[in-house]
Amino acid sequence: MPPSPYQLKIHGGCRWCIYHRLKDLGICCHCRAYQPLDVTVDTPSQLLQIWSVTRQYTTAPDILKNWLEDCWQQQG
């Protein structure tokens, strides 16, 4: 089965940050000026990495902080 290309509808400067981070992780993606970020997902783990990276850049910091605190409480 061929890889599945997806378009992430992410606007502004965070789109380029996400693009560079996904490239660092070895995930195939393309970002053209004034166009959505195109990402190819080959494995379930890549999908999880994409979700994690996009969440870092698109979620309000206080929500991320609360989520991290909840994770720490569940560990203890």
C-alpha cells in the first residue's frame, strides 16, 4: 500500500516550525509559500509524532502545562 499524503491546515509561522521539526524526525513533508503543509504518513508511530509536534505548536501553553502535570500525577 503506498504512503498516505495528508495536508495539515496550519497557518502562520508555526507551520514552518512544524515543517522543520518533522524533517528533523525524518518524516517526509513539503511546505510551500501560502500553501498547507503536506505530510506523508508511513507508519502509526509517525502519525503519533506528527500529532505530538503539531500539538506543541498549536495548543495554548497553559493547556500543555496542565496536561503535563496530569501525566506526572498519574505516574506517582
